[in-house]
Amino acid sequence: MIKLFSVKEKAKKDAAAANGKQQKTTAGELRVQKDISELDLPKNVSLRFPDGNDKIMNFEVTLKPDEGLYKGGAFLFSFAVPSGYPHDPPKVKCLTKVYHPNIDLEGNICLNILREDWKPVLTITAVIYGLNFLFLAPNADDPLNKEAAQMMQQSPAQFERLVAQSITRGCSIGGDYFPPCRGERSS
């Protein structure tokens, strides 16, 4: 698959040269090409390029947990990869409103490898696996949604019931409505 990207890149450069413009590929773009060409996604994860396959610095990932509390849900994430990648982490937002202790109502995600523990050796695959892990083992000790974390710690059965209800039917929790996000619905 690396050859596919290099062929595409050569075609892009040839087209740019024909137009009298030389398009420069950044180190970040080269690394993202490499990361994407080496992706080995689990069956519950899909990748999409809403701006076209040649706009690889912005893409979406849909996660459909197949076990745990969030099983049956479909969660959409946007990835915006900065030009300083891999030295700077990708900016990831959850576009699906979800009742989760580590994801706030604006879609911000509390995942250490997206912040203080980011290292240039980490890849897009590592981030996707990290997101997947958040749905398998939510962490109430490092919350962004403090109300969800408190419910998870103080009343685990109630927390599980609210998560299941929010995924299947949607529900209001603490004045905020969480629409259904079942995996069989298109994302």
C-alpha cells in the first residue's frame, strides 16, 4: 500500500508541476501516509476521508465497541493532524454526544497519549486503540465529565443503565440530552 501512496504522490507532484506550481509534501504528511498505509484496524473500526482521499490530514474514525458498557454504540471521531506531526499529537474530537466520564459534552477527550504522554513514536493506530480502550475501560479517576465519573463511582448499576439507555433510545441525564447512537445506524 505504500506504493499506492507514492504513486498518488508522484501524480500529484506531476500535476502541480504541469500547472507551474511545485507542491511540497510536509514531513507530517509523509508520516501520516506511512501511518495510514500501515493501519491494521480491528473489525469494529472504520476510517473515512470526508474531504477526499487526497486530504489525509483530516479524517474521521467510527468506533463500534463489540464488548463492554458501550457495546452496540457507534461513536464518530474527527482527527485533525497538525503539520508538526509526529512531534505534535493529532487533535481528536468525539462528534457523537456520549455519556462517558472521559469525554465531555463538547467532544473533548481525556486520553493521556493525546496530551502529556504523546511521543513521536506513537502512531494513528495507537490513538485509535487508545480510544477503543476508553470504551472498554472508562476511567472515573481522570474525568472530563465529572458527573458521569461520580455516577460511575457511586452508583455503578445506575451508570450502566444510563449508558445502555443513552445508546439504544437516547435519554436526558442531568439536563443534557444524549441521542441514541446505535451501531446499526449509519454514521
